[in-house]
Amino acid sequence: MPDLAFLNGQIIRIEDAFVSIEDRGYQFGDAVYEFIESFDFHIFCLDEHLRRLQCSMEQIDFPTISFSDLKNQIINLFTLSEYKRAGCYLQVSRGVEPRAHSYTNKVSPQVTMTIKNLAHLDPGVNTKGIGIRTCEDYRWGMCHVKTVQLLPAALEQHKAKKAGLADTVFISKEGYVREGTCTNIFMIKNNILITHPLDNHILPGITRDVIINRICKKEKIAVQEQYYDINEFYNGDEAFLCSTVMKIQPIIEVDGKKIGTGAPGPLTKKIQAFYDQLIYHL
Ligand code: PLP
């Protein structure tokens, strides 16, 4: 099977899938999205992704859709692809109507998906660690909503890549460490995982939630969801980024400064191993 697209109920080849120039996602960034992966034919955290999608849609006043139908359509797309290891990008826009800032909510939201083979991605954990940079958080005030308005994230990830780094982490005006361009972030001090609490300044990451509520709870690893600033971060023992796509990436350098010993730390390695077991059902 080739990579496939889903466009409002139809499954077609990606090259044949087009949306209207008057789609509000295209003209206003008036759309939300999810990225969902499968491992060994199992879709990971599908219900969690659907719940977050529903929250995102509610937060920005979208008309509702049938999430049970959508769930079946997602499962069907994964099944049809026959990919053992796949990634599904799902986008819901407010729909297509003549361009005007205000909206009617009288047209149906437009649901599009693509499914691609991820077999080429290295399934192994990152044992070397990554370097990151930071910048002031200049994004909007609703970062808990997973919208497609990703220009600050795109610009800052590009700067990181150009500098040979894995990501940029946004720091608030007051100095609090928020999250990466497409990742959440944890620091570790005295064997306690510390991460920004859920509020309007960060995305409630599915991976973040799996780490806190499935791995750390079960393994009795202490977690504190609290604000911490960049100086505390520089002085942490360990740190890591996490996301659906990046899994768990040990941070060994921030803004040119070494974190801890400058190598992936023991607790980060433990969390990497537990996460790997979870996604591959070992
Ligand atoms: N934070 C931001 C800003 C993101 O865009 C993402 C993923 O796209 C994440 C965190 C990680 O979320 P998840 O673990 O659900 O992939």
C-alpha cells in the first residue's frame, strides 16, 4: 500500500488529496491537529489523542463531530495502510466558507488525515544525548490548544537545526522553563522529576502524561509539577525532552552549558527504557 490520505470520508492517494483555498485552516490557522503513531500494528494512546483533540476543539468553539466515527476512521486508515510502524497526521479545520474573520459554525469541520510508513525511523533509544537552545516565549496565550498555528515553533526549530541542535525551549519573560517547539521538558534534581504544570502556557503532552501517570506512578519515581526557572534548569542533575515523535531525548547541553555530567543520566535512561517497553508492548 502507498501512503494514504483521508479527506472528509474518502481514502485516496496523498498526491490526489486537495482542500479548498477557502478552508479556514489555510486562511486563518483555524484548525487543530494530532499526530498518532503505531508500533507493531498497535496504535499507541489513541483514546488519549482523541480526548485531547476534543478538548482543543471545545477550547476554540468548534462545532462538535462524532468522535466514535472518527476513531473508526483512524483505525481503518491504519489497517488499510498495512504498515507495522506508521504515523497518522490528523487535522480538523473549522471548515470551508467565504473568507471573513468571524465564522458561522454552520459548515461541517473538515477532517483530513495522512498515513505514512515510519519503518525507517530508528526504534532504538538515544544513548548519546542532545543539545538544545532557549529563547523567550513569544507564542500566544493558548498553548494548551493544539492548533496548527506553529510559526514560532517552526522558526525556532529551524534556528536550532541550523545551529546543529535538537530543539529550542521556550522560556517565559519571568524566566520559567515552558516547553520545546514540539516537545515537553523535564528536569531532574535529587532524583525528582520536575516539569511545568498544566496551564495555558504548555501543551498537555501525551508522552508527558504517560511518563508521569503510567511510568513514574508504577515505578515510584517522584514527580513535581511546578514552575522552575532557567537557572535551576542549568543546575539540574539531568533533563530530557519528550514527545510522540521524539520519544525521550536526554539533554546534555543547554545554551552551550553542560547539564549534570554532560552525558545522559541514570534516571533519564531508566525512563527511556520503561517508555520503550510500553510502546513496543514488551
Ligand atoms: N509541546 C508542544 C508544543 C508540541 O507541539 C508537542 C507535540 O506536538 C508536545 C509538547 C508533545 O506532545 P505529545 O507528547 O502529545 O506528542
